[in-house]
Amino acid sequence: MTLTINTNVASIIAERNLNNATTGLNRSLERLSTGYKINHASDNAAGYSIADMWTTQIGSLDIAAANASTGADLLQTAEQTYGLLTDHLQRIRDLTVQAANGTYGSTSLKAIQSEVEARLREISRIAANSEFNGIKLMAYDHDGDGTGMTSAGLNLQVGLYANNDSVINLSSNLFKDASVSGLFKGDDDFKNAVKEASGATTAPQYNSDAGYKAIAAACAGLKVSGNTFVIGTNSKQMIGFIDNAIEEISNRVTQIGAAQNRVTSALSGIDVQSQNLVSSLSTLRDTDVADESSKYVQQQILQQASATLLATANQTPSIALNLI
């Protein structure tokens, strides 16, 4: 090899290898300290993009799981509240059956009427106040009631995308008016019975003082006469109307149960999907500490060797002085 002073090729080679070893050492330090083998797009351009997409999806799946859990809480609230209404209706039915026996005088029937009226008022009160996060659970009327509910019902976003496969719809039928007016709505025979018990020419609005009194009177076999009650109606016919109201609530609870099963299934699916994405992201992005530690030691040795050889190469031109 030619011995020169102006150009030290050996030094250049040693310096290049030192820079490469230092770059590799710094890269290993970064990967070991962050725990990620992809810290910059330049590390793995395609992998960086995929990791970002998967990270976004994992975050969205966490929100979807929270959405499903919140939906399950809403359904549980509605189910338990419907249970309260059923308890009141069953007690009203028991009292109506008792009144229909024909062995009770007006005093006893008035006592029955009083309890039935109180329970009817409580049914409407519960229905009006049952809500979850500001959403009325038992007050939706398809004619429009101002609660914000629409005929489309409620959509639970339990998936990643803006399509029907990522949504569980809760029918507006689950949230129909469950007050006395809602539960006995649309039955002409019931309306006639209430009108007869009210002693008026037209049936009163059910969710009103006059309505509660008239319905309770009909259940007790009484009729409103001025400000008092007199025996004058057949309470047996009210049993069937009450049964229809109990069946209406039972149908809603059945639908709630089916929706709860769907939400539970969605939660399981979200857990599986999230777990697999996290595993894939770890494989793509996380540092293999054992492998990177070996590379770190290798680059450290190469750096030290290159530094020593560079120092030696820098002294090579001084040999020329021995020839002068």
C-alpha cells in the first residue's frame, strides 16, 4: 500500500466504521430504553404505518367496550324498573280479584280503591322518572314526547366502523310510555269501563287525578258519584286489562333480555379482537430485549475497536518522517 501524508485512507475507513458502530449502538440504546424497535418511520416505514393503525383500533375497541358496558347498564336499569312496575300491577291485580269476590262491603272496597289508586300513581311516577344519563327509559311516545328518543331507538356503537355490523340497535318499543296511560292505551273496552266508573260522559285522561280515581274505582267495583264512591261496576272485567298490561311489560323485558345477550356477546368479541390486536402490535413493534442486547454489545465492541484502530491509523502518516 502506498504511504501518503495528505490522504490517510486507513483513517477514513476506521472513521466510517466507527460512525457505523456508534449509529448502531445509539439505535440499540434507543430500542432498549423505549422498549420499541420501531421508533421512527425510517426504522420500518410499512411497520410504522401498520402500528399506528393498530394502536388507533385498540383505542377504539376500548371505547367500544365501554359503550357496550354502558348499554348493558342502561338495559339493566330498565329491566329492574320494569320489575317494580310489574310488582305494582300484580298487587293491583290481587286487589281487583279480591274486590271481585262479592263478599266485601263498601268500606272494604273503598280501602281497596284507595290502595289501587296509590299504586297507579306510583306506576306513572316511576315511568316518568326512570332515566339513564338523561335518556327517558319509559316515556317514549311515537306521537312525539320531547324526550329526544326517536322511532329508530338507541344505537350502541360496539364496533370499529360506521356500518350496521358495528351497531346494536335497541328498539324504541323498549322505551314506550309505561305510565298508566301508556300501559292501557288503545283498549276501547278499558276506556268504556273507566268512563262508566268515572260517572262522567267521557273517560278522563288516565294520567290525571280523575283518571287514577276512576281506574281504581273500576278495579274495586265502585263508581265515582260526586265526591264519593258507590258500588256500581263489575271489577272482574278489569282483571283482563291488568293482565294485558303485565304481559306488555313482560314482552318488553323479554326484548331487553335478548338485547343484553347481544351486548354480552359483543363484549366477548371486543375482548378477543382487542387481545389479538395487542398481541400482533407487540410482535410488530416491541423490542426483543435479548436480541437487541446482543446487538448492543456487538456494536459496543465494534465501536471500541474502531476507535482504537482509528487512533492507530491517524499515527500511520508519521512513519513517513522516518524515511526523510
